[in-house]
Amino acid sequence: MPGKTSRRAKGEGSIHKMKNGKFRAMVSWVDDSGKRRRASRVATKQGDAVAHLKALQEAAGSGSLTSNLLTIGALLDRWMKLSGGVDKAENTVDLRKITIKNHIKPRIGSQRVTGFKRRSMETFLEALVDEDVGNRTRQLCYEILTMAFNWAKDNDIVGKNPVKVVKKPQYEREEIFPFSVDETRRILKETVGHRFHLALQLFFCCGLRQGECLGLDPADLSFGEKTLSINKQLQYIRGEFIIRKPKTKSGVRIVDLPENVINAAVEHNRIRLKEGHARAKMLFPNIHGDYTAKGTFNRRFWLPLLKRLNLEPRGVHHARHTFATTALIAGVPVHVVSKILGHSKPSVTWDLYSHVLKEHRSEASQTVGNLFSNLQASNRHIS
């Protein structure tokens, strides 16, 4: 009818060129209260503006663009869908999803974005400390919320980022407790003939990570070349086993196996045959012929083993640390140790173990000094 203003459909939008040459994508809709809402995004290229328009229409349709009603949980969902989970490594995406699901949403997911201020973030981090959430997890929560609010600011959902003004939690690296030579010998001797003896040999003598070791299949082991191919790792996510590539290119490597590890591998094949797992696709199957989860390995084998030997309980990764520190103390060049461990660069190896090696510096200096001590004075004078 003439004179009657037509109401746009929910999420209807348009794109127009601005005076500065940029493009503005805009949508308008009527929310559940009957109010007219608008949202816009600016892009340098028209193609980007088209993508913005589509994202805005989807957000308007779901109701998540209504900024005064938008929750932290809804913001994180939108950010993960459009940015935080796009073109990222699978491990990174999974870690973000798990952190959001287990730590962020249960605590602040229902809070409104517009009401989330600096003190809100500080209170959230304090709650994580009170609940004994680890340093690294607290840091991940901070990083995720920072990125999500940065994205929201760039897309005109919020005016500023309340997370950036809060001090980032410090990640304190776990202290390294390598096993002594005597402790390592006791552990290896105690487990001779056990289904996981070879795994311990690979930890202590080759520096494998636990996920790398438990993800091995028989074809990775070459008796002829006396090598082990590391090209994947085992993860247990949301109740299922997942085999994935190492996080970095340097994680894919060939490790030379010493004679004692080769002998352990030969015995391991006999154990697999005896247990009926000779055709299992994994090198270290559990009693049911499936992959062995880290938690099961630690809870049922590793920690009881340390307790039985009256050794201080510590994680399996300290066996890997034992290999690294023993090799470095023995004089193996740091770049060689770094390559064996699968580190991205030697500086990573040095940063990890330099403080452990400090106590051996004076010993090294004294050894070199002894070579040149008790020198007899010469009758010749240097002019």
C-alpha cells in the first residue's frame, strides 16, 4: 500500500561503496522485542565485503549479532566458526575447543559480552587459580579470549577488548627431574620380559615422546637398518583414539637404534606373538588389541612401577628428559640431540636443558684445567 513502510526480512542486507573507496556490508533485522537492529562490516575489497555480508546474515539469523544480548559462549562459537577454527592445524583447533568447553564456557559462558570488563577477566583468572587449573591452561584461556575479543572488535561487535588490559598469566615450565643412571638401570632391569619394556627403552635410550611411542606400528621399526621411523603420534580425544602427524616438520624423523634397543625389539615381537597380537596394527597394543591410552599406561603400569622400586613418582616424559640430559652431559652436540628429540631448532633444546647442565659446568672446567696443570716453568722467555 502507498505510504506504508515495508519491513525488511530478517537478515536482509546490502553492500555499498564508501567515499574512501572501501566497501561497507550492512544487514538489518528486527529482534524478538520488535526493535530494528543494524550491523555492518567494512572491507577494502568488494569480495571480502561479500563474505562479511554472508557472515552477518548468518549471525543475524541466529540472533548472535544482538550485541547487548550476546554471551561469551555465543561469541566464542561465532569466532571459532569464522576465524579461530579456520585454516588452523587440527591439534590447535581441538585444543581450543577443549579449553572453551571445559574451562571457559562452564565459568563465564553465560555472561554478556557488553558486561564483560577488566575486572570480569581478572575474576575469571582468579577462579582458575583457586580451582588449581594449571598455568598453561590459564594461559590458553587468556589467549583464546584475547583473540575472540580482538575479532569481535574488528567486526564492530564490541568497542574495545577488555582482556588485553589484563596481565597475561605466566607459563612456568615444569621442572625437569631426570632419572639417574642407577635408577634407569633398575627400571629397565625390572621390566625385562614385560610387554612395555621396549617402550621404556625407546623413552630412555632414544628420547621418544609418549604419544609418538604409543602411536608406532610394526612397519615403523626396521631391523635391517636398525632405525625407527617417527611420523605420527597417538592422541585420545573425546573418547576415541586419533593418529595425527607431528606438530612440526622436525617431529618427522629417523632415529638410529642402539643394540640394546634392537634386542628389546626382538624380544617384544616374541611377546606380541605369545599374547596373540602378532598381527596387531600397533606396536604396543593393549590387552584387547587396541591402542594403549596414555592414561592407562601411566595409571596401570608406569606409576605402580616407580612405587614398586621406591622411586619418586614423576611423569613418563622425565624418561625423555633423562635421555636428553644424559646425552648432553656425555658431550653429544646440542644440534644432534635436538634432531633426535624432534625439536624445531637447537635453541629449543638448549632452553630446556641449560639450567640442568649448569651443575656440570664446573666439573667440565676442572677437567680441562687438569689437562694443563702442573706445568714446569720453561727457561725460555717469550719476548
